[in-house]
Amino acid sequence: VFETLKIIEHKIIFFDDHLERLIKGCQTLGIKFEVSHQKIKEDSYRLLKANDIKNGALKILYSKNKDDVYLLLTTRQNPYTEEDYKKGFKLTISDIRRNQHSILPYIKSSNYIENLIENKKAKEKGFNEVIFLNTDNFMAEGSVSNIFWIKDGELFTPSVECGLLPGIVREKVILCSNNIGLKVNEGKFSKEELINSDEVFITNSIMDIMPVSSILDNEYSINKNNITKSIIESYNRMLGE
């Protein structure tokens, strides 16, 4: 089981939320979690200091090998650039269906090969990210992201039961949207509802909130994403706090 956390100005963002999800994933898989929160946090900050990471990412991996368990901490740079946010991401839709009845979509585990293969295929075709539908043909999630869209002044996102990882930033975006008085709709939505939306964005813990400029051949004007911009402003205030 693993978590990827964002580093901003030497600070680990949403550490407790990530560790809580990591532990929950271990419990689901029957892996005994034997390291204290405080030790992981202390070791993480020691690693950031040793690698001189001011802004970037921290990965916490906890794994079981027979009767032994291992905790692995690694750091890397943030791959998303200012240009990415200005241009927005281009999305495609996978032919592979997410199984919402399996326990695996709900755990952030290293059993991630399907996501990686589909992400690689999408990038080879000139897209930045690929979106999965579930076995009932409802929207689920991206290979490395959760998806949101705006239609007629309301926010929409697939419910967790559709077969998606409940992202930390996903949860924060819903909270920020409520804080600014935006109606949030979580439910079962079709591909057509997504494509026929007014604004689209995706989220994960490293990219935060990424505007979407196109889905397949359907384009969106990210310069007019006024509601998305309001959500980003609310989210940035939360990060500042």
C-alpha cells in the first residue's frame, strides 16, 4: 500500500489524511501496521532535509513479505509544470472497465499495472490522462486522478461506489466547493454527461487541481473556467492555512 504526498516549501501536505488512508488500506489487505505516525513523520522530514526537497513529492510505501513488513520512503520532483496548468490537460477514455465490485479500486496499492498501461497508451496518442468507466458504463476515475465537471453552475463527480479511489484532494475539493456555496452532486453519471459539461478538471495529491482543455475531440475553454477558478482559489486558501 502506498501514498504520494505533496511537498510545498519544505512542508508535507495533508500528512494525517494520507496516513489514515494508508492504514485503512493495510487493514483491508490484512497487513498489520506496526509503525507510529510520529516516527513516519519524523523520518519523512529527515529524508526531505537530506535530499534538500523544498517542493516535490514524498512516497510512503508499506509492504508485507511473508511475516515481515517494510516501510520505504522516497522523494522525487513534482512533474507538473506551470505550462501544464495554462494549457490544460487533454483526456481520452479507456476501453477497459473499472470493476466497482472489487476491493482493489478503493485501495492505493502497488497493484497498479492496468492504470500504468492505459496511461502510457494515452500519452503515446498525445493525451495527458485517461478516464475509466465502470462495468455499468458510469464514470469512475482517471488512471492517476479523480474527475470533476461543472454543468449549469453545479459541480459533479462520480460517487466512490462507482469504483474509484477516494482521493485526498477530491475530498478537499468537495469541502472547498461547499464552503463557497457551490452545489456538489456525487452520483452515477454517463460519459455523455461528462462530455457535455461546461468546465472539467481533474485532481490528485501532486497536481492539486488541473484544468481540462479537451476530452477526445470535445474542447473546453479553460480561460472561461470561472467556477473552476473559484474552487482553486478556495483550495489555495486551505493550503495557505
